[in-house]
Amino acid sequence: MQRHLSELSREESLELLGSVSLGRIVFTLRALPAIRPVNHLLDDDAIIIRSHEGAAIVPAVAGARGAVVAYEADAIDPREHLGWSVIVTGMARLLHDTEEVARYQARLRPWVSTRMDHVIRIHPEIVTGFRLVRPPATG
């Protein structure tokens, strides 16, 4: 079966991103790309993730300027190969405000039993998304 690739608007892409809780963050680790699966929440347009002490992403985004990262989430049926994918590129920064950190810690529960003391906010600069759909019926 042929599939069509349909581009999504920024708004559609962010809406889909907010509909799932698992994605992958891409960052630079020792001058090479690194990818980690994480759970997230969307707060307005910002992507919020939590991490633990010693995680490779923490020092990468801890500086005052943060770091450029990519974030990808999708929902693609493994059998039909239909669904969507969203990729966000933007600045990631470690949050330091204790009230803000506590608010996100209450809203975003980790999937693993490790203590997750760090909260990272990704501000989307570039948002791209696409949907894999069946071609329109011809008749």
C-alpha cells in the first residue's frame, strides 16, 4: 500500500505532541549526538521533562545558555505504517526556580523508580510534523 506524507502545521504538531507522553530527546554528548527516551508533558508550547542526577542530559543543559536539542515523538502503527511524527528543535534549559520545579515534579511522574530531581524545559524554535496517511480513493 502506498502512503502519502502530509505536512502538519505548528499548531497541529504541538497538539499531537501533547497527546502522547513518551518521546526522545537528542542532545550533544562529547561532541556526538545522543538520544534518550523520556516522558514529557506540554505546558503551553514548552516541552517539560525530568531527569536524574548523573544523567548525561543534565550537564548538557545546565549552563546559563542551555543547549540546542531536538525532541521527537510519534504514534505510527507498526503494521499499517500509518500515523504521525513530530520533531521540535529548540533551546533546553535546566530549571532552577524551586516553586516551578516543584510544580512540574507534581505534574510529571517518572516512569522509572529513580529519583528525578531535575526539570528541563525545551522552548520550541522549529516545529515540524507529518502524518502518514492512505492515499485518497480514486474512482
